[in-house]
Amino acid sequence: MEKNVCVERAKDYIVRERDEGFRKEVEALLADSSPAAEKELLDRFYRNLEFGTGGLRGLIGGGYNRMNTLVVKSATQGLAAYLIKTFPHKARAGALSAVLAYDSRHYSAEFAEASALIFAANGIKAYLFSGLRPTPELSFAIRRLGCDTGAVVTASHNPPRYNGYKAYWNDGSQVIPPHDAGIIDEVNKVAAIREMSREEALDQGLLVIIDKEIDEPYQLMVKAALFRPALIREKAAEAKIVYTPLHGTGAFHVEKVLGDLGLRVITVPEQREGNGDFPTVEFPNPEEAPALKMAIDLGMAEKADVVMATDPDADRFGIAVPAKGKPKGEAYTLITGNQMGSLLADYIFLSLKELGRLPANAAMVNSIVTTGMQAQIARSYGVDCLECLTGFKWIADIMRRCDTGELSRKIVFGTEESYGYLVENEVRDKDGVSAAALTAEMTLYWRSRGKSLLDRLDELYIQHGYWQELGISKYFQGPEGPGIMAAIMEEYRKNPPAVLGGIAVEKVRDLKEGFWLYPRSGGPARRGEAVSLPKSDVLQFYLEDGTVVSARPSGTEPKIKFYATCCAPVGAGGLEAARAEAARKLGAISEAIKKVIDK
């Protein structure tokens, strides 16, 4: 973008932005002629922050390519316009409604209230939570209140400089086609924003503040999803849980639910309160081992049976457990998202079967980049494992299709590798609170049988093979970033490798083009049958030994992501030999990928 165009866009923003802080940021950049200021101004205005299929996410600051009050208001105005266009009869009757929630990030409360008032000004009744609430409760509230839409202001597990805005539909799930494209079209057409003061919205009943009328039913629902409340009451005194909400929204519900069950929860005091600076962690993400360090240190001091963590909006959930062969409190082992999903799947199917409640048409759902171990576990219980695109909205879509009868399945569990689990039907997004409660019960169940979670995991490996996964991500910041990632994906499409990590590639699933490819040495790949999943910029390489390697640009961050899942049979050498073989395969695959993305 030419400098003069960028300057004109900056001046236009200054006129439209009502938040003085964001406006002054841009004014200061315009007044600064240094190369650094010019570069920063370009980054803030070379494009509009894209309202993508999941909403908005970006750096907080003034500018059209940043998260700020004006950008959030424009997004909400577009969402409101789409809602009115989609439900004209309800709009004319004044019967449309929305729910807004927010986490502990900087400006989350301000962005949520601004959004609520935009809905109100468009004649849409807005329910606004009185304080910090987790994403799964927002989904629950949409369904319980019968609302037409909702949004939560959060950037999930991103660093402190980020914030975001996730849009939801009337089934409580994040928006998918055709609504995502329709909303994006309306957002892009916004010329004028309708606004209303808080006092006027309250007086007209267009703004309603909510808290315990949703909190209490949500907590009751989480407890009702458990299988063995009597076991928990009997064994609760034997267990000690250390927990961290990572400065986010989780403590309120996790402490209350587990406390009601009689469980002793010790929350990391330095991380208990909401704080958008996330001062004790670099990334507030339970997927990252350093994020759990303080919790594990406290766990060792307290000799905890399990260490739990939720991310800032409490949809992701991670744990660490006492290491095998060590005295309790001496060392802890982190459980990966794939391992946790496998343990929960096994426990849910086992429990439903033991209690005589396993439906004949039971199914679970996981994403296409999740471990293949879960499908094998499901089949061992006579349960189908359905696959979907990455993103919990696609798991929710399958649940919706089951609700309407389009699919003749009863979904009993949904999961994805990125520490997301859904163990109940009343929420249509990943739920770290209910996952925490069920994990506590699962821990007590296996303890009552003389086993730890790691013992049970090893039993599953012996039964289904040792499964190991690999994740590789690389960021490509700035205006040139999207083009670099697109070129990497295009090169893989044009010239799919015949070998990855020394293992032959049997076939490639191209979800963007919608067909299978069959690579051939020394010639172009043969195009095969159509792919049944929705289109998405994803490539999956199926290797001859059963390993699957997937590549996709992130939908929420400027990075490209690779996933690999492989299995090594547990033979005479036992689990250690299988682990070594899986690590060898994944190491070679990692080297092959890095040669491409590090060019």
C-alpha cells in the first residue's frame, strides 16, 4: 500500500474512532516521521482486520488492522444487520436477542458492552454478563435463553497483546456456512453504526445484565453430566487437586463445581484472579508446559493427585499427573490433548456401557488432525468415530445434524487435539469446566481399581498400539505473511512429496480442491475420487505405514501448522521400543517439514 493511501486511511480512522486512547495512538504515529513509525502505521492500515469464519482476532491497538472499539462495533453492526435480514419476522416483532460474554483480557469488558449496545440500538435485546465468564457458559446461555446469536470477547490462549471476538449462532455453536459468509458480507458493507447509551438501553429493556440465573443452571448441568457422583462423594477426601485458571475466567466455576462435589481444590494464588497482562506466564495456554510450571510446583509441594489448568476463556483444559515410578509430589507428567481425549473417550464409553446407557447408535466426533487412537478406542466399544474439520464449530455442526435427524447418531463425546473436550450436550463448544469435573471423577474411578491415569493409558497403548503425535508451527508476520503461507501450500499441492521422512506417501487428501491425489515417482500425481468433507485449506498426506501428516494455515493466527500422528505396534520390545520407533518416525518427518518452511 502506498504511503499516502495509508495516511488517508489513518485520518479516516481518527475521525470515526470514539475511544480517545486508540485515536491518540494513531495520531502519534502520523506525527512521527521515523521509519519505525511508518512501518507500524503501514501494518495497522494495509488491510482491515478480517472478520473471518470464527470472528475477529488480532493485536489490540488503534487502526483498521487492530482490535479496537471501532472495529468491534463495525463487526457487531454487521452481525446485527445479518440477523435482521435472516429473521425478518422476529425483527419486526422485536423478538431478536443476543448474549455477550467476555474474559480477562485488556478491553474485553469494554468491547463486550460496546457490542451489547450496538445490538440494542438495532432493536436486538442484549444479555450481558455482569463479569468475567468462560466461553462454554456463553454457548450454554444462548441455548438456555433461546437467543438468536451471541459473542464472546476473548483471544483464547494468545499472548497479552491480543484480543478477539467469536461469533455464535442460535444453536450455541460458532457460525459456519452459510451464515459465516453472510455475516462477513454484511460486516464488509457497514457504512454507519447505530449506537445507544447504556442508560437508554437499560431503560428500554434492550440491555439485560445476567449472572446467577445462568451460572447456577450451568453448574448444575456440569454436575449432572457426571456418571458416578456417589463414587466422588465416597472417595473425594482421598484426592487433592491443584488448579490454575491462568489469570482467566475458570476459577469461579471450577472451584464451585468441584467444591460442591466435596473435592479439595487448591488454586494457584498468583494466577487465580483475572489479569490481562498474564504476568506469570509467557503464553496462557495449557498446551504449553511452561504455563503449568507454577501449578506443578504447587502440586509437588501439596503432593497433588492431579494438576489442572484452563486457558483464559476456560474452553481448553490440560492436566499433569504424578510420574510413574516416582513418589507422589516428586515429579509430574504432562498429558497431551490427544492422550486426554483418548482417556476421556475410553472412560465415557466404559461408563455408559457399565451403566447400561450406551446408545446403539452412539458416536464420538474428533477433528481430522486428532490422533487415530481415538477411533480405535471407539470401535473397541462398538462406537462410531466421526471426523470433521479442525475447529470445534464443526463438531457442533455434526451434533446439530444429529439433533435434527439428518444423521442417525447419538453423539456422546467430542474432542480435538488442541486440548478441547465436550462431554455434555447442553454446550456446543469445548468446555474446560465440565472436562475438569469429569477428569476428577475419572481419576477417582481408576484409583478405586488400583490404577492411575498413566496406568490406564499404558493399557490402552498395549491394546491399540503406541500412538504419538507431532505438532509444528511457524509464524509469518506482516503484510507478506499470508502470501508466503499460500505459496507453501500451493507448492505441496502442485508437487506432493512421494516420500515423507523416508516413508512412502500412498495418497493425499486435498480439502481445498475437494479430491484425493495419488503421488507417483517421477511424474504428476493422479487425481482421484472426491472428498466428502467441506472445503478447507488443508492437505493430508497418508503414509504407507498408517502415519498421517496434515498441513493447514491457522484460521486465527498468522502461522502455518503441521500435525502428524503415527502408531508403532507394541511387540516383544514392549512400550519403550514402540515409543522409540514412533519418535524415530516423527523425527524424520519433522526434518522433512522444516526443510520446506525454513527456506
